[in-house]
Amino acid sequence: MALRPNRNQDPADKAANRQAAEHEVLMREVDEAVRQDQMADIGRKYGLPIIVIIVVALLGFGGWLWWDSHQEGGLEADSEQLVKALDNIDANNLDEADETLTPLSQDSSKGMTAAADMLRAGIAMQQDKPAEAAKLFDAMAADDSLPEIYRNLATIRSVSITFDDMKPQQVIDRLKPLAVPGEAWFGSAAELVGMAYLEQGKKDLAGPLFASIAKDENAPQGLRSRTRQMAGMLGYDAVEDVDETLQQLREEGGNTPAGAAAAAQ
């Protein structure tokens, strides 16, 4: 319900209320004008820099989108070349595969470079060029910009190729840091170190190392079987689960219980 105007209000009070309302309206108008003047002043002082910043940001964002698209396009092209090289390898067109891989090993991302060089080294081995393969692996192993897992694998592959030309201690010095349980390439590195220990006549070091490989569930089954037999010949027990070992040996060809048991010891 609307309130009726107070007809009995003192004229002086009415004038005071009206003056107060007019003052409030005036203050609002002044405040709004001040804000408008402030914005205009900011526009005069900083308008151009703000516009420049916005334009630069937009250009930068557009440049990033172009770069990202360009990178994806380059990666897609490199992947196509890699697939083409793999197809040539499968078809035994090794020279053509190497020719396709060479640009990838020079101008691509580090991951693609590593993959290309690994394949090129494998091609060199298939072409009976161990020195060329070892050179590629050594270059990868020395490239600090590559992921460590690639460098370590390249080191192992190089040593495996040149093992017969290396002194046992050289093999040990180069691979011992990788021949530690838990390392990604423990099994492969430890086997080569164990063989180097045997060449030095250190059966007490080779035997436990072979046994550790045989017990490593992350190692390839063929490697575990091979090192289990090596450890057994050196007098070290590498069998943790006899039943499991017997089953594995049967699957590998030791079908007779006697033969499997003998191989497990």
C-alpha cells in the first residue's frame, strides 16, 4: 500500500529533503563525469600501447597456431618417410631404405632422429658393415640431446658389435653402470659384463650376475633361459620356482622330465 504524502509536513523540512535529493543527483552526475574523464585520460595516455599489446598478442597467438600446425605437418611427413623406410626394409630394399632414413636422422625431432639412426645401424649390420653400425651407435651414445634410454641402448648395441675387439675391462667399464637391477637395459648389459668377467677368469663375479638376470622377470625369456644355464654351469642357483622353470624349459624344447630337470640345475 502506497503511503500518503504527509500533508502536515513542515515546509522547511520539505525544502531540506528536496535539496538533499538534488544534491545526491548532482553528486552522481559529477562522479559519473569524473569516471568518464578518467577513462578518456587513460585512453589518451595508454590507448595506443594497449592497442599495440592486443595486436601483438593476437599476432603471437596466430603465429603459435601456424607453428603448431607446421610442426604437426612436419611430424606427419617424417612419419610417412619412416613407414616408407620400414616397408623397404621388409622388402629387403636396404639401400633405398637407408636413403630414405638419412634425411630423418639429420633434420627431424630428436625422437625421430634416434629411430632413424637405430634403423640405419640395423641396415648396416644386415649389409655386413659392423664398423659403420658401431659408428652410428657410438654417435647416438655420445649425443647428450637424446633421451637417456636411447643413449644407453646405443651403448649396449655398440659394445655387442665390437665385443670381440674390445678388452674385457673396457666392456666392464662401459656397461657396468647399466648392469644394475632396475635399469631399463639391465639384462642385455649384464650379460655382456658377465661374459667379460668370464674372459678375465672371474667366475665368482660372472655367476651371480647371470643368476640375477635369470631371476629378473622383466628380462626377455630367451635371455633368462640362457643366463640360467650359464649360472648353473658356474655353480650358482638361478631357480626360484622349480615348477615354473620346468614348464618354461618344456616350452623351449626340454620335453622329457629328466632333460628339463638337468637343464634346470
